[in-house]
Amino acid sequence: MIAAGFLAPARRSNITSRKAEECAATARELASAGSCVAIPHDVSTLDGCRALTADYLAHQPQLDILVNNAGAAWGAPFDEFPEHGWDKVMNLNVKSPFF
């Protein structure tokens, strides 16, 4: 949704995800609103970050805006939300060394 929002004024966006097939499918879907390039990488490692940077710079000369939307979510109605789902979301999103 964030990439789609940037496509309207910018007409160009790049997206990444560690799930290559889903990333490519989303880029194809977003391409109707402008240029959207899929650059799938796993940025949970330093090597993955370096690979993403190199691939990005092969498509664009500079980076103007970066939106980092990494994290976990659990898609269940409130009354069906399991405790292990809560633990997964909180352990990744809140118990971070950055907070």
C-alpha cells in the first residue's frame, strides 16, 4: 500500500521482500500505476542488505525515500487471536534491540 501511494506522484517505485514470487507479483500489480521494480532480498543479514543495495543501484542512481515496513503481524479477529500469535508479534516488533 505504501509503494502504491508513492507511485501516484513519483510514477516510480521499487519494492523488496524476502519472498521473491510475491514481490514480483506485487510489482506487476502496481505497474499499472507507474514503474514498479521488484528487488527481492532478505535484509535480515548484512550480506542481504549489501545485495539489495547493489541491485537497487543497478536500477536507480540514488535513493530519495526509504520506507522500512519490516515486522510481523497476525491476521486474526480479536476474539480468535491466539497467545502464540501475540508472542510472535511482540517478540519481533517490540523486543527489538533498537527500542
